[in-house]
Amino acid sequence: MKTALLKGPREVVLEEVPVPEISADEVLVEVKYCGICGSDIHSIPECNLYQAGAYLGHEFSGVITKVGMNVKGWKMGDRVVANPMYICGECYGCQHGRWCDYGADAAIGVTPGLEYAGAFAKYVRVPLPERRLYRLPDEVSFEEGALVEALACSLHAVRISAFRPREQTMVLGAGMIGLGVIAHLKNAGAGLIIVTETIEKRAEMARRLGADHVFNPQKVTNLKEKVLELTGGKGVDVVFDCSGVPEAFRSATDFLRKGGQILLKGIIPKEVPIFPMDFTFNEWQIQGSLCYYADEFPMIIEFLKRRVSPVREMITSKIKLSDIIKKGFDILGKPGSSEIKILVEPDE
Ligand SMILES: [Zn+2]
Ligand SMILES: [Zn+2]
């Protein structure tokens, strides 16, 4: 079968590999769809997230086709999505319902080596199925299933932020993660959602998902005044930075009320100067957010099942695996792409 290999910084190739063998403790999943993630695209050395030799694809849905002898609770034909991160079950993080300390050390579609090969392929091997797999109910399509991981990232950002219902918020950057944050803020009863986004198609989607105001920061010069006007002169309670852009992160405090929080979700592998005294005098906080906790997967499946938000419309293209370079990575790698989520369907 063919699979997508990260050969070097921003260099992905399709490589022929054998169908994975499973052990008695693992299952084999036939992939239906796998989303291309922002992190797949920005797999650059500074991030230290992906290294050469990683077989990509971690946002997948599919059907179980083989079940190891010792696996309990799963059978052939089950429709599933998987948490790609490793979950040891014993470290401090696992014991406290948080991130496994070893989460990225053996992550499907992230960690280098065929052993951890991802789901830009017809089949993907899933070790630790008892901790990693979630059942997809009939009401949730395989396409929607492939959104679960990315939507869980956004939900996590909202959950660990200081945001409370009815509060006023701002989201910088309406890519997949920012859009997911908007959907969850809307669902959680935000009083105001102001969004910045430069690409019109994404701005449009932001409005569909519940943004009250969307501004193009390249066109609006007095954004700070506008935000102050919309918030009765005080600034928003929480700014979610989902931009990955240093200038956007730097601007976050312009829009923040005293005592407000910046939730930093975007990956900015660069130093950005801040003036610490401003944080003291304004009692501002910065909270980072990475991935998700395991319990956020079932929350997203329920969210999709209840159809409270048109998040499915974030799927802007479905392409075949054989076209993943040309119609996937090349397109998303160009600045200004209006694609939001591209789903890849195995075809060989
Ligand atoms: Zn992802
Ligand atoms: Zn652990």
C-alpha cells in the first residue's frame, strides 16, 4: 500500500510499504478518511513536533478489519476514530486525566518509524485500542469522524481557558483550529465572538459558525478601537490566538481587558518580545494549550451527533491518497489558500 512519508522539512513523498501486521494487543483499521492537519503542513524542524521519517496522518476514521487475540471490547466491522497520542496510563498526566507524559513518543502518524505509521494509507495499526479507540455512532459519518481529532484540539483550548458563558471573546485566525474554537464558544454561550482572518472563505465560515464580527487585520487599521467599541470600552475577556503568526500574538493584549487571558493555541516557533510590566499592571495571563485530553474525544463525538453546529462544512475538499501531494500538501502549503479541511481517501 501507499503511504505519505515526511522525508525532510516540508518534503512529503508517497512511499510503498507493506500492510501493517498486528500483535495480539492491537487492531487494524481500514482507513475511510484522514484529514490533513495544520501540523502536517508545518512539519518544520523548529517545532520539534515532527521529524523526518514520520509516516503522516493522525486525523482518521475507519472500520476495524482485524482484532488481536487479547483485545477486548472491539470487533471486526466496528466504525471507529482514534486518539493518535500514546496513553501509558501510569504517568502523572495519565493519572490526573491530562496529557500522557509520553504522548508524543509513540503517536500514530507523528513519531518517526513505520511502527507508528499514520493513516494516509489504506490501513493503520492501532496499538492500545482499549485506550485509544472511540466508537462512531451511525448518526456521525466517516467524513465527520475525521474531524474529531482537530475539533478536540479546539474544544480543549476552550475548556482550559478562563472563558465562562456570556463572556466576550476574540479569536485570532480562523483556520481549522480557530473555527473549531468559534464553534465551541458559540455552543458554550459566548456573549461576543470577534474574529480576525485575512482569507474571505474562512471569514465566511467563521460567520456561519457563530462569529459576531469578522475583521481582516490587513485591511482594518483601527482594530483596537473597534474592539473597545464593541466591548463597552473594556476589551474582551479572553483572546484565543489560533493564528500561528507572531504579529497576531503580539497584538493580543491590545484587545484584552484588565485581568483577561490570552489562550495561546497557535504554534509560533519564534521569540516574540513582550513587556512584562504590562502583564503585572494589567494582571493579564497567558495560558498555553496543546492537543486534547482523552476524554474530549467522546465529547466531540456527542457534539457531532447532536448537530448543534455546521462544523461539517469545514470540509472544503475530499481528495484521493494518490493526489495528496499535488491537491493536498502543495495547495495548503501556499499562503492564502482558502481550503479549510482537506480529507484524504485511500485509493491504492
Ligand atoms: Zn491534527
Ligand atoms: Zn501516561
